[in-house]
Amino acid sequence: SAPAASTQTAPPPVDMVNVQIDGVWMKFPKGTRMIEACKQAKAEVPHYCYHPKLTSPGNCRMCLVEMGMPPRPTPGQEPEKDEHGMPKIGWMPRAVIACANTVSEGMGIRTAPSATKRVMPAQEFSVEHGKGESRFREDKVKKPKNVDIGPRVRLDDERCIMCSRCIRFTAEIADDPVLGFTERGSFTTLAVQPGKRLENNYSLNTMDI
């Protein structure tokens, strides 16, 4: 007898898009996060809050890049092409976060002149040539230190940069959403939910991430 027909169907084809990163055109699956596309193109994008296995909140703004798209041509007119035969890119005046945006056809990304990289050399210059003391004269915000939040973890809130990685990890991976932020603005503080403790089997993974 004839063999039974296979019920398995071929996976749908991956929709690839052309993206220019720092002047070089490459192909990526449509929907790839911009920060991951830059990583594959060996274009470093600094970041704090981003993690490839977690959602992207865009908290830290460290991953700012310049983005552009081909302008929409007027009816009956061909789009202007670059030296590679690709539609010429019109660059946006404001930077965008690379962690929470995805690539699309004809997109351009520039990482080298990003605002973050301009700030980082300024910080290095300040460390090397600055006065070595703060000009801040107001009372600094004091936050809890050495807080017992679970059997294996103590929290120093003054060292927290509020990236929210731990919050997202406990909620999305450990399925035990015990962490969160309290207060607002300069007083924002990481804390455990009232009546809860960080004591699941992933608590040390939480600390690590």
C-alpha cells in the first residue's frame, strides 16, 4: 500500500529585508530588533536595560541610534538611488532606541555618531581632567542599603540603576513577579511587593541578570 501522506507542512518562508548599518547594506529577517541587527553587523550599541530574552522597556536610553527611511516619492517619480542601487535614505532628526524598534525594508541605521557614544568620551574626559569632586550642593537622595529581600539576596538600592531587568526576569522567566518599583522620579526605588520575598529557585539568577 502507498505510504500515508505526511501531514507536516513546510515552515513559512522568512521575509528578509534590506537594511543599511553604518553604510553597509545587509539582509535581516523582518521584525529583527535593531540592536540585534547591529550586533550581527558587528556594530556595537551600548545598553544597560536590554536583554535578548526579555521584553524591551527602553528605560536607560543607552542604545540610541540614528535611523532613516527612504522618502516617499511623489506620484510618477522614481525614488532616488544611492551608489548601491538602493533607495536613498532620509535621516530622522531625532535618535531612536535600538532595543525596542525593529528593522524594515530600506531602513538605515547609524551607530557611530549616536548620542550615547558622544556622552561616554565626555565622561572619560571628565574623569581624566576634571576637578575630582562633585559640584552638586543639594541634599542627595538616600535609598535603602543592605535590605534583606530573600534568604539568599540582599539589596543595595543606592547601587540600582533601575534597568528593570530583575523585575522583568522574575515576571517573565521565573513566573514569580515579586519585584517592582516604588515612588517616582529621583525617588524611584526597587523593592519587593508587600508581603512577598524573593525566595524562588531563580533568585540567584535574578541577582546575576
